[in-house]
Amino acid sequence: MACAASTEPAGQFDLDAPWRLDARVRVRPEAFGALLYHFGTRQLSFLKSPALLEVVRSLAAHAARRQACRPGI
């Protein structure tokens, strides 16, 4: 099963490729990070860090995943 936010098959992760959150995923911020719900697969995921939530929110604004993971870029 692929990640709700991935555009690649499971097991492949290229930090230099672009990434965006699937349109069927909703993010609900929480004090611990966030809840993510995929309306297509009905899968619930947890982000256990507010910093990770910021990375997920900024994915579409970067040309590569590596850039989204660098603070201040």
C-alpha cells in the first residue's frame, strides 16, 4: 500500500522528486502534530510532530522533497 501523500509505489522514496498531498487527504492540526484522513482508502494517519506538519503543508511549494525538509527554505 502506498502512502497517502506519495505519488510512487511503496518502497520507493526519491528525495529529489516533487511531492504533494493527495487531494483526497484532509489534515487536521492537533497539539501533538496532526491527523490525516484519506477519503479514498479511509486510512487514518498521525503526524507526531508540529515540525512534520509544517513539512507536509509545504510539500507542494517545493520542487523536491529534499527542499521541503530543510528548515527556512
